Amino acid sequence: MVFSTTYFLFLYLPVVLLIYYICPLKLRNLALLAVSLVFYYWGERIYVIIMIASTLIDYTHGMLVEHFKGKGKLKFAKMAVASSMIFNLALLGFFKYWDFIAGSLQAIGLTFMPVLGIHLPIGISFYTFQTMSYTIDVYRGDTRAQHNIVNFGTFVTLFPQLIAGPIIKYKDLGDQIDHRTCTSDKFASGVQRFMVGLAKKLLIANNVGMLWDAYKAMAPGELTVAGAWLGVLAFTFQIYFDFSGYSDMAIGLGRMLGFEFMENFNYPYISKSITEFWRRWHISLSTWFREYLYIPLGGNRCSKPRWVFNLLIVWAATGIWHGASWNFVLWGLYFFVFLMLEKLVWGRALARLPAAVQHVYTLFLVLVSWAIFAIEDFGQLVPYLKVMFGLGGVPLADGAFGYYLRSYLPLLVIAGVGSTPLLSKLWHKLPRKAAAVALPVLLTAGLMVCTGYVVDATYNPFLYFRF
Amino acid sequence: MSKGYARFITAFFCLFLAAFLVANLVLPDREFSPEENRYLAQRPELTLESITDDEGTFMTDFEDYHSDQFAGRDFWIGLKAWGERLTGKQENNGVYFGTDGAQTLFAQFTSPTAEDMAQRLSYVNALGENVDVPVWFALIPGKVTVWSDLLPAGAPLADESGALEQAAGSCVSVQWIDLVTPLMDHKDEYVFYRTDHHWTTLGAYYGYLALMEGMGLEPVEFTGTPELVSDSFLGTTYSAAGAKWVKPDEMYRWIPEDGVKVTSYFTGMPEEGALYVDSFLAEKDKYSSFLGGVQPLCVVETGHTDAPKLLLVRDSYSDCLTPFLTQNFSEIHLFDLRNNNMSLSAYVEENGIDQVLVLYSTANFTTDGNLFKMGI
């Protein structure tokens, strides 16, 4: 189920809130588990079994790790962690990467792995990472094992963050799973956050997404240089407003249910370097890789070549996590290259340049990265990039470019401003009384307009089905 | 945030959701939306199979049902269209807003590939070869061509010229009649409905003059006064765009029905029809007042018994053209390929047809999936 639909907003959500708040405290996790399973079953049906399997496996493994650790049998505890990782990676590997590997092997003439046409269960990349980190954290002593299967199930299946993150670690949420308070304060702030996220998704991301789709569908000969950049700019806004909008909605829904999730985005497009960009973009993913891959590999406390190698592994993994396709690997490695260059070559020099230059540098590299990300087919990606850099032998601009620019300019400006903390700052500077009046007005307007867009949703893509 | 205020915001949000939850439950489902001119999704049947099958039949159907039957759907669609317009968009749901204050609405036109167009034209030529009588072929240009001055500058999906040129240049066993020039000559007149994809009766009249000339017949110049039958017509393009701000169109009738016998085959069985069906004027779908809407076959017999018999392979644009044709033919057989699987060549022989005219709007000709039946 997707948040930006009429049946989620006006059927599922109110019914869930009603059930949740009439349930006695003791039963709320059970209620959440049940409605979350319905949420997942709605879109994925039989594949809900994989999520349940993952839940049971990691629940058991967490208990085993704790049991062996308690008895001082570290070796067995380690084996239990390894077993959990194997299970999770095998699930992810099979459902997400089997066909990709098989297809890639067949492309070079090796046919021992058949392409099976496997359906990728939505959210599998998120929940396998969450459950895997759980057993690791129990082993590391960062959290205690969850003894209650209902509570653990609630953690894994929690519907607000189930299909598009943030990737929440058990050690950050475990206490809230066991005990949390629901206050009207929290609920009201959740409403605001949810509203912001819904508007980001429905009003900005979906709209600029149509602009990107128009350019993506063009043959290289139909493109223009300015048009290709406009298309990529549209995708740049689409992915940010879609993804951060989903995170906002998740955080908002979480608060309505009494949870406090971690922030996932921190205005990434105001970054002054690629290094900074990755501290602000999809924070829950980069910290996950840092904690459970980069540091175990040795981090930077090792020889320089080994450190470079560690980063290479991390960025290849980050790339392929976004989808089983070579362009995502290329996308990850692209960032590896520029992060290395910033760390080893021009990072310090960059910091001394005027801020404007640093912003232009970062945005330029980020825009190009989104072209690599958005176009999966190399046969289409290469000509598109060529056009962007003036090598496509096409005109600079044409009538269609003018049409699209005029049609989308107001929206692009709004998206541009919305990518900065400006509006948030203005809101917090508003006198209390003015804010108290403005909030219900904005909320009404937001709900009305979003309802209009969601009822007439001729275009409502879900971008993360590859994640 | 004070506690009271937080409660107010919480209650406000919950009541908004709950209001529509209840409204959607209580309000009766609609079967047809005149505003959108389509049948709405109905409540899917909840069975063990429908919620467990691989396709997720129930869930998918329920999603359509829930948004189709959403309380105040027409209002929300209009709100969204306004939202698009106010943020500077020059289109909504595949419809361009004209530069005349978004009063003229243009359905977008997607050019077919040359191969696809060639395939379609081959069916027309096949018809020409299969019958022994002359076959004429004409495509009606759309508003995007005739009224291109009103299109938003640079609108990308609006160029029919490639398809029209290819059609004109590919006629082997049929004879092409150009309708672009005669309509362009009158582009400052009310030849298309602003809110519908069809041509107006005036547009059809200019089409009639050009068609008769092309077929070597003497067109009858109109000297009467057109009768205004509706000033509140909001057509299909309006429906698609949700453009609640447009002024409605006017609809006229030119030729009286005197001495004409119409036999309609709405269900395959002959029944008495009419050139004009007044009851549709009271509904949203006013264009169907011409001939009474979609029918696989319609036979119009006139008093000009000496005149030739015409077979018209056609789309709905011919509905308002037919009254003009009654002046030049003894019988007009209107053949709609969409719901009619009879062999055209056999039909020509059995009914003693003298001339065949294949007449489609460019938009329909480039998208219809039934043209292959012409070749059978």
C-alpha cells in the first residue's frame, strides 16, 4: 500500500488510528502488527511470508545470540550472528539479485543460472537491513534481545517505515517498542510533518516527475542540450521530494502512533561538497553502511590502500542496494571517485573557494549522478549524457523546451526554495499567534489540494520498487 | 504548542479523515459519471479468491473503486485542474489549455511511428482493392492543426502534419481528399467545439463541401438559418481536463430531417432511428444527439432515389456530417468498425453500394485498433 492514495488516506489510516487508540496499551503492539501485515499484504500478498520468515528468523537468532553470550559461549554467539546474516543476505540476494546476476552472466555467455523472473518484494531491502542489524547489535551488546515475538514483529513490520524507510535500527527503536507515550502534542506535530510529506510527494514530486518522464521518453534525436538538463533537474527534484516526502510521512505517522523515528534527509541540495551531500542524503542508509560495513572492514584505521578499498566496497554496495542493475553500481562508484578526489586531492582547495562555486560544483555533480541513477539502460544513458554535454549533435533548445520551461517554472522555483531550509526558518520566525492562525489554514489548504491531486491521480509513481 | 491547541490540530486532522471515511461509506455509488463521460468502477466482490489470487484482483479493483466513488469526486477533479492552471501548467490530464484564457481545450496528439501509420494505411488500400466501386479516403485534421494559433507555444504533442502527409502520399487504390486546406481556410470560424474533440456542424459543412467536390458531386450550398439547439454543451475534452472554468459550447442543427428514414442497429437489430435525438440534449453527452450515439451500423434513406448509395466507414465525426450527405445520396450506410465485424467487400456487393468513403479524424485513425477489419 502506498501513502499517497485515497484508500490509504481516507480508509486505512483513520481505521488504523481508531483501532490503535481504542486498544488498551497492552494490545497496541499486537494491533500495530496486525494492521501492518494487512498493509503489506495489500500490495504484496503471498510475499508477506518472506517478511514473516525474516521476522521469525531474526527473533530466534537474537534470542540465541543473547543466550550464548550470557553463557560466555562467544563462538556460538558469533555463529548465530553469521547465520542470521546468511539468511537475510540470502533472502535479499535471491529476491533482488538472482535475475540480475543470471542475466549479467548470460550476457557474457554463461548460462548455468537461469533467469527466473522473480518478483522483488517491496521493502525487502529495508527490512532485511533492519533485522540484520538487530542481531549484530545484540551481539555487540548495543541492545538487549527482544523476548516478545509480537513486539519484535511490530518493529519489523511497522507500516509507516516499511516500504520506503527510514532504515530504523532496533537499538534506536527498541525502547519505544516496549514503552512509548502518545500525547496530543506528538500527534499534532506528526500531523504537520505528515502534511508536509504528503504535499512534497503529491504536489511537487509527482508533478516534476511528469516533466522528467517527458524527457526520458524522448529519443536522443528529439532531445536538446537545455532540455536534457531540464529533464535531469526535474528528476533531481522528483527523487528528493518523493523520497524525503515519504520519510516525512513516515516520521509524521510514527509520531501519531507515539514513535520518534530518526531524520533521513537534511536539505542535501544545499551541500557544498559531495562529502557533505552524503551526510545529508538518506542518512539512515549511509549510517547503516558505516556501522555495519565500513567500520567492520576496518574503516580508516588501516593502511591507505586498504582504506580506499574499504570505501570502494562501501560505495559499490551503496550503489547496488538501490537496484539490481549496472547503472546503480556505476552511480555508487561515481560517488566513490568524487569522494576520494575530495578526500585526497581537492577537498581543502574546494573549501577555500567562494561558497557559490562550491554549491555549483556540488549541484553539477549531483545532477549528473541522477542521470546515471534514473536511466537504467546504458544504450539510453550514454546518448543522454552526450546530449547533456553538448556531444549529441542536437540543438541547444527547441520549442518543446520553451513549452516545458514555461509550464514548470513556477513549480521548479517552489521546489528549489523547498530544497533549502528557508521556509522552515521563516515558519519558526513567525510570531506565535500568527503561526497559531496560519497552521490550521495551511493544514486545511494542504489537505484540500492534496485530496484533489490524489483523487485525480493519473500519475502517482512509486520510485522505490527497485530498492 | 499548548495542550489545547495540539488537541485542536489533532481533532481537526482526524475529523477531516473521518468525514470522508463516513461520506464514502454513506453516499450511494454512482454507475456513470456524466462529467467524466465514463463508467465508474463499482465495488469489487470480496471473495477468498479475489483477495488471494496472484493479480490481487480485489485490491487493484478496490483502489479504482475507492477513488472513482470518492465523495465529491467532480469537485476534487476541478480543484486539481485549477491547481495545475494556477501553477502555470498549460495542460492537465493530456489536454492543452488554449492561449485564449484556457477556453479552448486541445486533446494532445501523439504522432504514430511511420511504420504504424504505413500499416494503418495499408488497410485502407486493401479495402480499395477488395471492392469494385470507387473508394475515397479523407482524414479530418484536429483542432491542434486548424487552431494551432491558440495552442501554447511549443506544445510538443500537437503535430498532425507528418501523419497527414504520409496518408496523402500513400493512397494507391483509393483517392485522397484533402480536408486540411478547406478547414484552414475557415480557421477563424467556429469549426470546432472548444470543449470537445469533434468538429461543429459548421466544420462538418465545410468538410461536406470539400468531400463532395473531391468525389465529383455537386454540393448543396446552405441557405437556411442554423437552429441553435444547445448553449450548454461541455464535451469530452472538458471532461478529461476537468476544466470547470470554460464557457460551454453552442450546438447547431442545419439540415431538417424531412423525408429521411433512419434505421439504427444499436444492438445489431434494426430499429427506427433519427438524424437528431433530442433526448441527448438534456444530458451531458449532447453530441450524441446527432444520430443517437455509437452504433455498429446505421442506414439513412433519403428521398433522392436517383442518387448514388454511399458506404461511409467512419468514426463519430460523421454523426453531424450525415445530415448534409442526405442531399446527395439515396442511401448512406454508416459503418463503425469498432463493433461491426461484417466483411466490407461483401457489404458493398450485397447492398449495391456505388461509392465508399473512409472518413476518420486523424486522432482516431492513428489510434483505433479496428482498422484491420477494412482489409477483410
